[in-house]
Amino acid sequence: MPTESKTLVTNQKSHQRARPNESVEKSDSPSIPVLMFGSGITGIGVIRNLSRVGIPVFAVCPDSTFVARSRFCRTLPELGTLNLKAANLGIRAPKPAELKEFLNSLSLPRAVLMAGSDDWAAAIAALDEPTRERFPVSTPTLEVIETFTDKWRFAQLLQKEALPHPSTELLFSMDELRAVPENRFENRFLKPLGSQEFGLKHKVKAFLIQNKTDALNLMDKGEKSGSSDFPILLQEYIPGPPTNHYFVDGFVDSNGEIRALFARQRLRMYPPLLGNSTLMVSVPVSAVEGAVNTIRSMFKAVSYRGIFSAEFKLDDRDKLFKIIEVNARPWWYVEFAARSGVDVCKMAYQDALGLPISDAAAYESGLRCVYLPNDFKAFSTYRDHSLFSWLKSWVGARETVFAADDPWPGIDHIVKTLYDHFRKGKH
């Protein structure tokens, strides 16, 4: 595990607890509120981060999610005139395509907007200037967001800027797939252009393949079902264990200056090979200098602004940090970053309103974060640990969803996730 050190990041003021379930009219806070669009792990992280520093935040998401269990979760005084049937069913969120109409229906005089998913990030970035006057944002342009969410456009950007990345080619049809030589399928996988829709459809990030025959069978199955996954990417799989994955998170202000960096290393993941982090540790920014250089070059090329989280994998073959993807918005572990000292949500709020942004301070390396439901599942895939050593690795680690000052979302999420896991195991 890395030794403890200090790294320059953003400072935080003392935390103030927001009053839960308090409407705008009743709030005595002088702060302009935030409307958080999205739910899940990212949503609860943003809500907690902002609420703890005294910024009122309202979740615009279905009230059936664990986010609604938060003591910090506030309710809008009205849901607007949109989607009333859905509202009567308890679904308290418009669709991204309805964003502008929804905002115009609100009585709020002003609010900062934040996104918890790619579709909401795109919808917010697409708002016109008059709407942004009332609902300011700190976000990349729509073109930049689309470049990062479209994996082929992202690969083209990396190629143009000559930045280290896995080799990638775009395939439009079964005929093109059949024309690819057999040897180009070695250490490759099939990756969608857009991960959000593909993930909802297949419940995986990408298709793992053993060879060309495997790839043809997988894609032919979709063609025959009438649900084609073309166009699709054939991308190089960079070998190496989960610990070769590193993440650089941070914030870029309206002047294009990187105001915060937070680095972390993946220790375990689930599902294996193409999953998400289940246990991670903070590391010094100096340990990922190559990755930071890539970020600086990439963001300069696209005039980036806002919150980001970039994933890299260290390639042992050439010792280069190769960039995998960028989230142009808050991410799953944004609360871990804030608890470690890097509150990018507060910085985005300040930047959106043209307020002074806090000076850089230091964060501690060696801090760990665990996502218990998935790390529990991961235990069966790792054979080099005993149950005792596995449980020991949780000691002192922050849990991703559970928080002592806001326990119910974590309890609700963990219980439901484990229940679903064991129920599926019986079938």
C-alpha cells in the first residue's frame, strides 16, 4: 500500500449540516440551491458533499431510489407541470429531453444545475444562454461531452493529440467484422460507442471475446434478434491486474485552469477484467505524473471546464499510463474524494456562480474506500485471499454509500443489493 504523503488539492471550509426534507420557501440558507439531476451512487455523493458545506441541494430523481432515504434529501415545492402522470406514480423526475420545460415550470428564482449521469450532463450542456442565466452551470460544452461519451470520437481525439491509449478500430457491420484478420482479435474486446445505453441493455460494459469466432457469434446473435449493436469498437485489452488501474479526478475552472487533482489506485474490481472498482486507495498525484500530463494536454485541446474523472491503465509493456475513458461530470466516488479533502462539487458550485474558488490544500494518500456489495461479490473471483484477509482489508476503509451522519441510504442499498444477489443465486 502506498506510503502516506500530501498532494495539492482544493481546500474545504468547515462542514455545516443541511436540514433534511426542507423546501425552498422554508430554508433560511442564503445560498442559491443546487438541482441535482440523477440518482444512484453519484447522486447521493453530490447531495452529501454540498449539504455538508451548507449548500441546499434538491434531488430531481425517482423517489423510489435509496437517495430519497437521505437525511439531506430535500423536496422541491412543486414538480412542475411536466409528466404529471409519472409524478402521481411517485416518479419525481422529468426525462433529460424535458429539462428546459421542467426548469421553466419551477418557481425557483435561481439554482445551479449538476448532472449525475451522461444523459443529464448532455441535457444540461445543451441549454441555451437565457436558461443558463437563471440556472448557471460549470460544465464542458455539449461538443466536449459528446466527444467523451462517444468512445469512437474519444479515440479519434486521443489519436489526433498523440496521447497514450489502447488501439481502437470502428466496425459498422458483420461484413466489416468478418473482414478483420484473425490475428487482430488477440487481446481485444468489443466495446460500445455509448456505454450508458449498452450497459442498460446488456448489463455489462463490453463484450469479452476469446477469438474471431467468438466475436462473430456474439454480434450475429444481436443481428438475428433484431437488436444490432453495430457500430461497435474492437479495442485492445491492456493486460495487467486491477492494481494497474489508476484514476485522476478533479476540477477545471472557467479559465481552463486545473484547480484540483485527486489520484487513486484500484485494488479490486467486479466483475473481473471489465468491471468497476470495489476497493481503492488514494495515492499521491506525483505517482501518476504521466496520466496528469495526458489530462493537461487533452483538456487544453478541447478547452475543458468542470468536474472530471479520468481512468487510466498502466501498461507494463511500455510503462505508459494509457487513458481508458473520462467522465465529464461527478462520478461514483465523488464523496470519497470530498471526504479525503477534494470537494469538486463545491468548486463547481462556486465556479458556476462566479464566486472565488478555494485555494489549494493537501490530501492524504493511503486512504481507502470500499463498495461493499460489489466487493462482497468479488470475493468469489479472487482466489489469492482468505476470508479473514478480505475482511481485514475493509478495516478503516470508507464505504461508498454508507455514511455515519446519513446511514439510511447505505443500509437500504446494501441490504437490497445483497438480497438480490442471494436471490439470483438460488435460481
